[in-house]
Amino acid sequence: MSLDKKDEPGNDAMPNIVVKIVGSKYVRYVVNKPNTSRGEDEAIDIPRQVSEEFSALRDSESLEQRFQEVDRSLSGLVSRKEFQISCESRGVTVSSRLLRAILSDSNYSQGGQIRWKMFMALLKETKMSTNPLPCAGEQEEDRSVSVKDSYNQQHVPEATGKPSFHCASVADRRCPQNARPVSQPAMHFSEDKYSGEQENWIDRFMKLENVLRLCMNKNSGMVEMERAKSLIYNYNHIYHLSLSEDKIEDALWSFHAGQNILVEPLLLYLKEL
């Protein structure tokens, strides 16, 4: 004789416990059902959430100074409560959703505490990437670039049948009215633009270099494999480094040492892509 008993599923669609009677024995097992509840426990994009919640913060240096005052042991770590109080003292209320995400990410937390230096590095990068300085009269590119990048970058508008305009130099960022027409292209301009784009890519790649070196284990030249992988994918997405997933995985595999990764040869390999 076999008899099944199932617990009634609740609104949260938690796993059901099923008890089956086989002969004189009770067999209990769990039937997992998809969780239809979304919201608080759903994975979030930490850089994007930080950008949204800290958009009103004007002085990130002031917040960094506050963390330095709280971190009396110079460990680079602050508790969740200290983190919240420090942010609130600068006019930012951090959502519990973002806090949970930070505390569950080893890049930004350790032992239940928040690695405030890594968080500040992320905050500064998101601030720079969301405040570009486009040339007047030109369409903004569909991506975020840092303030430094925007000064060095040369822009070319889409052809509209009218004379083409471009920013002449860093010192003079106005768009000239008597630019060379499209019918008479200047070959050296394309070369200059390509060179400018290459410089901008190097500047963005340096952000990845800096954060990986910051995470290196002391005097080892290595970073934990999972941490390095997470940082590379995040920075590749945020700064549009255009590193393919296959190339990233190949680099991680080629330069791993146990559970760690050799930073300098990895960076050299990625830069040559």
C-alpha cells in the first residue's frame, strides 16, 4: 500500500515536504518548486544599484574620510551598522537590499563586515562613469565614459547631409562652424580618432589593473581566482572593454595557480587582446 501526503503550498511557493507510506515505512522527501516571489531576494547589479542610491552624494571624499575615522583599527573593514550610519551622515540612506548584496559579495565584504576601501573605489568609478562631458551640439554616445576620457575623446556625428563637425582639441572643445565637408574627408583625422579611441581604452583598462593590484595578496602577486574573475567581468561590462568571454576564461585558465591567479601576466595577456 502506498499513500502520499503533501503539505499545502503557501503563497511563497516554498519547497513541499512529501511523505510517502510504503508498507510499514514512512519515506519523507522534499519537492522543490520554483519560487515565484521576486523582489528583495532577487540578485541585483551592485554597481548600478550603488549609482542609483548614491546619485545625490556630491562629496565622496567626505564619505571616505568618515570611513577612515570609523576604521580605528586600520583593517579596511567596517560593520554593517557603522556603514549605514556613515552613509546617513552624508545624506544617503542605503537600502537593506543593497546591503545584503554587498555583504554577500566577497569583493566588498569579509567576515560579515564591509570592505569600505573597495566600496569607495566602486563608488568613485560609478560617479565618474555617470558624469560624461559631451561636446556641445553632438549626440551623446550610448555608453558612460569617465570625465578624463571625455576630455581626450574626439567625436564624429552621423552623416546628415550637412557639413561634418568635430571637436578640434582639448583646449578648444567648441564645435567649429566651418569644418571640412564630408565630400573632402581628411585621412589624418581618422587616424587621430583611432589613436584617441586606443588611448581611451587604455585609460579604462587601467581601472581594471588598479583594482586587481589592490586585491593582490601581500607580496604574492596573486589574487583569489573567483575574486579576480568577478572583477574582470564587472569592469569589462561597466567600462566597455570589449573582452570576449572566451578570452577571459582562457586567460584565467592559463595563469591560474591553484585557487589563485597570477595578476601581472594575466593583465599583460588581456591588454594584448
